[in-house]
Amino acid sequence: MDLYRLYFQQFKEKVPLTIEEQEQIQSYLTLKKISKKQYFLQEGEVCKSYAFVEKGSLRKYSIETGNEHIIQFAIEGWTVGDLLSFLSEEPATYHIDTLEDSELILMSKSAHDELLSIQPKYETYFRLLITGAYIALQRRHSFTLSLPVEQRYTDFVEKYPEIVKRVPQHMIASYLGLTPETLSRVRKRLAKGK
Amino acid sequence: MDLYRLYFQQFKEKVPLTIEEQEQIQSYLTLKKISKKQYFLQEGEVCKSYAFVEKGSLRKYSIETGNEHIIQFAIEGWTVGDLLSFLSEEPATYHIDTLEDSELILMSKSAHDELLSIQPKYETYFRLLITGAYIALQRRHSFTLSLPVEQRYTDFVEKYPEIVKRVPQHMIASYLGLTPETLSRVRKRLAKGK
DNA sequence: CCCATCCATTGATCTAAATCAAGAAAAGCC
DNA sequence: GGCTTTTCTTGATTTAGATCAATGGATGGG
């Protein structure tokens, strides 16, 4: 059985690899299983590894003045970590924990650095990964500033139906920058209007 | 006189270059002067070039339901463009125009693609450019969701004093997701509290 | 230098969402 | 299966910011 199947499926969609190259990159990866509600990263720690989700789900969030604000969800096929902390080896500003029992594929900072310097295809993969994340975040931020709440929620549901199924509603409210009560009322209004 | 001084200064902070490499890359760049209040890019067009600001200032914004929402300012040393449109050659979703007479250094899509394939240092530069932009945007988005307006404004002033000097206040309000009236009142409150 | 446009401020309302509070439903655990 | 915890909903109230409206000041083009 191939534990790295999903990782390389996504990698190869971005950058084709020969068998040898795949084996080379695979030798830098490690597997980690984490059970539900465990921290992958806590604010203040250095983010020593970047994680690809092979199975399960996680959330990345910050805590400001006592309130949690979810920045990102990560389910199968997504990549998650505190990028600034990972690259600079400074303390993380985000928390990351699991929402379900999960299996992660980890790339450590030293492995990352070494692969960048010896395997150009890894650099290309990483560039495309970050580029995609940046474009998506810009769209999201733009929507947050300009679209009414209803539209932001329906957009989210349409784009991430799988997350809606698996994640409690109050966390989706947090992701959208709303209170749970407001999201509940928004859903009610949408149900009526339909 | 070296018109590309600032561009290569920033490039070399990320990736050192030999004279020959610099000349190679320079041969792919073109200069463009645009006077104040002119479009660099309009929504619906394809973003054919990415721009580095050697002189002047620009804004990138979207229009949703009649309202302008400024996504980004770009002054000397910043890079601006519609990344999704540039990379995919699909119609742009943002407008970009100048706030002052400006001088831009342009990298066309074909030049970009060619440099990516022949000059690894350009790929590294571009990767680091996008990575930095992504980290900054994530911070900004996180602040938008979690910090009170006062703090968002003081944070902006502290981080971009030059932009505050050169850009009308109502545009800063737009960038922060506020109406001009609200920003005016926020500033008044801050002045009192001091 | 004058006029027009743009810009910032202030005041009076209005409204969407937060907050406070309570209870019902669902899920998880021993 | 019953108990606890989590989650979602609904209602009443408050509040931050939007909207509407008006004025004075600054800027810039001709």
C-alpha cells in the first residue's frame, strides 16, 4: 500500500516526476499520525515541519483578545503549516490542531532546504503550491471586504462542500469572521429565501 | 544612469547575481512610463505583464456592486499585477491604475516563462517574492478578521508611513474596509485618546 | 487667479451584526 | 442507557459602522 499516494498525485499534477525522482523526494518525507483534538503546532513554538494531509482534517487559527479566528481548514490533499515560522524558524503566530484522527506527511525544514538546493523540481512544486495559495487567499480577502455575508457563506458551501459536512458550523462562522449566532440566522434566511 | 537599479537591488537581496546573470535578466525587462490616473490594467483584460514600481504609485482594486475595494497599494520597490490573470492568461478580476506619474519595469508573460525555464535564479527570486506576499497577506487577512478598527489603522500607519503621506485618506479607508467617514472618526478618536 | 473637483470632517439616523441569555438537539463517553 | 459536553437555534438588546446629508478646505487645471 502506498501511503504517499495522494501527495505524489498532487505533486505530479504540478510537476511530472520520474520514478527515481519520486523515490528521492519520498526519502525526505516522514509520516505522522495524530488523533483528534491534538495540537500539531502551538503558538510560540517553531514550526519545524510542513504538513500534507493524507487523511483527516485540521484547522489553523489565531487567538486575539480571547477569540479564536480560524484562518484555514485542511482536509485530505491540503497542505498546512505556519509558513513564516517554518521558513524563518521564528516562533509561530498560529495554532494548528486536528479536528479528526489524521495522517500527515511531514517535510522538515532541513529536508525542505536540502531538497530546494538539490532538486529543482521540488522548488518548482513549492513555488506553484505557494502561488496557488496566494491567489486563493487574495480572492478570499477581497470577498471578505466586499461581499455580503450571505454570499460569502454560499460561496464557501459551494467551494468546500466536504468541509461543510465534516466541520462544526461554529467553526465555519469563525472562518467567515462571524459569530455562530449570526451564521445560524444567515442560514435560516437563506433557507426561507430559497 | 541605471534605470533598473531598484529592481536589481531587491532581486539581489533575495538571490545574488553575477554581472552576466543580471544582464541576461535585464534583457527581458522593459520600461514603461505612465502618467497619473491612467490604467495599467482593466478588469476583463488579460494581465500581459507584471510590474515593478521604480517610481510613482499605483493601486489595485476590485469593483463589487458599485463599490471600489482597494486590495493593494504599490509604491517604489513594490511589485504589482493580477497574478491569476498573468499566469493563466484569463481575464483579470482587478483594476490597476496609477495614483502618480510612474515608471514601471515590466516582465511580460513570455519573458517570465522563458526566464523560468532557463535561469533557476529567476525562479528562486519569483518563489521568494510570492512567498513574502503570501505571508504578508495572511497576516493582513488575520488582522482584518480579528483586530478592532483603531488597531488596524495604527498598524497600517506604522507599517506604511510613506503610503499614508502620499495617498488620499479615503483610499486608505477602502484598503482597510471602511467608509471614509468612519476612518475620519477613528482618527479623531485616536487623536483624543493620545 | 478663479472655478471646479476632490477631499475631509461632522451630525443625524439607520441597520447589520455582536452580545447576552436561554433552551433544545445532537454527539460523545462511561 | 443515561449523563455530560458540545452544538445549534431563537429571542431581546446593544453597538459599531454604514448611510444620508451638508459644509468648509484643499488642490489642480486652464
